[in-house]
Amino acid sequence: MNDTRFTPTCDLCDVHKNDSSGAFRVLPPVFHDYGGRVRFAGPVHTVRCFEDNTPVKVAVESPGEGRVLVVDGGGSLRRALIGGNLAAAAARNGWAGVVIDGCARDAVELRACDVGIRALALMPLPTERRTEGQTGVPVQIQGVWVRPGDWLCADEDGIVVADRPL
């Protein structure tokens, strides 16, 4: 993506490096890039679920409107919360990206989708559908609070979150 409107995360960190208010946050460098878009940004929509991707499916099958879906999967490495079908739905429905504090699957299919996908690891085992989870709630991703309506920016160097568009 060569979008001149996209500000690299390193530049954003240079500008906000002394911010102690909590308005600007940096996610730990534990996420891997699996999607067709390396750089993505947009307003945040949140989901909280554990080893059950029902609310992820509901979200990506709805209009994304350039938003980024942030999924609090509890850091589980036992089940994949997104795969090729859901990534294709996210791309088709206009989501800019999906950040999952958990796993993804179908690596080749994810890379073919025009959507950013960040997750902790790959895991071929799918989820079990048993609960609905929560949507539109503040979530903690690797110890960092992310709230609905925050702004998330991801690129080759990392992921940053702010309380306003960057």
C-alpha cells in the first residue's frame, strides 16, 4: 500500500513518545502479519470471545465501513478465531483489518484477502460455537486497553492505538 495519507507507526511514535496520558498506546510486538494488507488503519470495533468465533463471524459479515475489528481472544493459542472464509467476508464487507489476540488459520487464503490480519500465531484447529461473546466493549489486548471508537494504525513496524484519528 503506497497511500500517502498513511502515517507510519514509527513516525506516530516519534510524535507521541512522551505521551503519558494513555491517549496513545503501542501494542506489544507479538503479532504476526497474515493478511493481504500490511498497512491498515481505521476506527476500532471490538469483540471479546474465547475459543468461539461466533461474534467475529457476525462482525465481519456486517458492513465494515473501513473499521478495524479488534478481537480479545484471551491470548488463546488453542483455537483459530479467523480463517479464510471470515477473512474473505471481512474484505468483501469493507473492513480495513482484523487484529486478534489469539490465532488465525488458512494462511494461504488469508494472504489472498484484501484485508489486514494480525494474530499471535497460526493454529489449524477451528473454534467451537457455544457462546456469543461480547461486542462493543473495552478490551485488553496483551495488557493494552483498546476501546470502541479508538483509532488503530498497523504497518510493518507495529500497531498503535489512540483515542482519536491519527
